[in-house]
Amino acid sequence: MQATDAVIAKRADSGAVETDEIRALAEAAGYDIVAELTQTRAEHPGLQFGRGKVEELSETVAETSASVVIFDNELTPGQTFGLANSCPDGTEILDRRRLVLDIFEEQAGSKRAKLQVKRAQLAHDLPRIREEITRERAGELLAHDEKGGQRVRDVERRIEALDAELADLTEDEENRRQRRREEGFEFVALAGYTNAGKSTLLHRLADDLEFENREADHGDIDATAEIEDRLFKTLDTTTRRATIDGRRTLVTDTVGFVDDLPHDLVASFHDTLSESETADCAILVADASDPPDELRRKLETSADLLADAEGEVVTVLNKADLCSEEELEARREAIGEISADPIAVSATEGRNLDALRDRIAAALPERRDAELALPNDDEAMSLVSWLYDRASVEDVNYTDSEVRIAFAGPESVVERARGRAEKLSSEP
């Protein structure tokens, strides 16, 4: 399919106007950038750009035959409408937020991600629909416009329906997570900016299993995670099994952070971020090849997003193969106030991953030692097999009448094992 031609636009209050990231975002969405316009000035309340620059923008769109203008700034509904009216007929005006949502829509694979994207798109479009109707009615009250009012109410009802559907999915996920804890799994989440190498690190940590015959209850455990230097490639969370210091874990690669993502848009994807917040250990992955100041800024933002994390946050400086020891030391100094002991690794080369596994193991909750005495029968053998699947079995002794088993495991597994053992011992 032929790419759509687009013009990039950005305004800044002062200083140089950088367009590298918005260009990368637009290209990730499939646009061909045919021109760009920037301006340094205070924001025009009705048009974002000043009127003279808007005239230049209109001329540029006409000369290049571009059909889309992409603003790196966040546009108000009035600015969106005013810019569209100022440009040639049919020109679509997108701001950064709507562009990001379009990328999210393209990358969304799971039902949850698709619903989250659709909900965010409707919430973004609703005030623009109101603005369009108000202008079409030449300032008449929306309440007096039956057709326009119905259009708004339809969108509001769709948002409410999506909220209800997402709430049901969240409850299902919480129940599934609890079942996995009872099965002895511990949770590790990979978080950080997009293109920091989280997907590659997931491959390095995961067990070499294909999961071709996984049960339906484990449908969110994916056999593979995409590895590609592309923004938002992992919008959907990807989970794989990993054995960390003999402990059964589920490692989840979460959606990558991106600069200047509006707070309410982040909130729309809170369920994705909650994977990091509820994990036993969150691995904050950063690109060590970023300049020190940029690295510090990104880690500060990431740390804020993970402020509610329940488990320990372990900072990882990935892509260490792209830096000299002196450069790595400069980056450690730059982030010293954010992370006193970051681990430098190279996921592509497999460098220093054993040290990372040790840190993860140390961050996971302490395991309880336990010993059970069971009648030597078939039910006891079933419980022993169950423990081998969910805990670290240290010793099993058999006599004619009794089986004694020593093991270590998560609190939930120990309590379930004790309950089953008490039931076996009390049966006649």
C-alpha cells in the first residue's frame, strides 16, 4: 500500500525546534514526510502557529499535495478545526496524541489493547466532535441540536460500554494472576522507553520453550516476542516463562514509554502499566547508548511512572556493547541519584546476564521452608508431584506408612500444600 504524504509541523515557545522524534513517529505510522515547518513563538490560541506561518503551511500542503499535517504539539479542538479550514480542502490535521493512537491501533493485537486504543481514540475525538457541531450550527447550543446531540450521546455510550468491557477483562486478568501465584509462579516485568531493547532481553531471560500446547487459561503466555527497532512494537504485553535461580517466573515485556505522552493517555493504558506495578520485580530497561543527560531524563520519567511499583525496581543499562567503560561510568554518574547500582548488560551479546539473574532472584520475595508428613498412598504421591511442579523440593523420604517431604516455595504454595496435607492426614 502506498504511503500517505504528510507535512510535519511543530511550534516551540523558545529555543531550537527539534523534529526528529515526531518524524520517527510519523514514519512508524507509515507516512512519507514531504516537508516540515517549525516556528518559535508563543502559542496562537486559535491556530497554534501564527497566522503568517499558517498561510505558509497551507501553501506547503498545496505545493506538495500532502493530504495530512502532523503537529508535534497537542492541538485543542478549536485549533484542529481552524487549521483544517486554513489548509486546502480535505487536509487532515493530526496532533501528536492522535498520531500515537493511530500507531497504537496498528500495533494492537490483543483484545484488551484494541479496546484500550478504541476507548482512547473516542475520548480524544469527542471534544472535536462537539467543536465541529458547534461551529456547524453557528454557535447554537448543542442541546438544541437534536442530531448533533445524538451524535455526541452515541460516542459517550460507546465509551461507557468500552469501560464496562475493560473492567470485566481486568477482573479476569486479576483472577488469572492469582491462580498463577497459587501455582507457584512469581512475576517479573520489563519496563522502560521504547527501543531500549526490552524484547531482546525477554528472549535472553526466557526458557527455551515453544508453548505450542499451552492450555487456554495460559493464553497470554506468548511463544515469541517481536524484536524490531520500531516504536511501539510491543504495545501488547508479551509474557514468557523463565527459570530464575531455580524459581518459576513469568516475565512480561510491557509497552514502551515515549516522550511527552499525555497523562490521560497513559491512564488509558493503566492496565498495561499495572503489570509493572504488581510484579514481584520490575526491571527498568534503559538504552546505555543514550547521551548521559537524555538517559537521566528518561530514567527520571520512568521512575515516576513506576513510583507505585510493589516490588523492587532493578535498573538495567542495556546496549552496553555500544559504550566504552569510560562512557558507561559517565552514565552511572549521571543517574546516580536515580539508581545507585544499575547493571550494565548487552542483551544482543548476552553480556552480564548472569549478574542480572542474580539481582532478580535477590529481589523476588523470600521463600518459605516447609516440611510435610503424609500417609504413603496415591493421594500423597499426587501432592508430591504437585509440589515438584510448583516449589523447590529438597528431600523426599519414604517409609511403608509415611512420606516426608521438605521443600521451599512461595507463601501461597506452602499454604495450599499444608491444606492438602491436613486433609489427607484427617481422612480415615
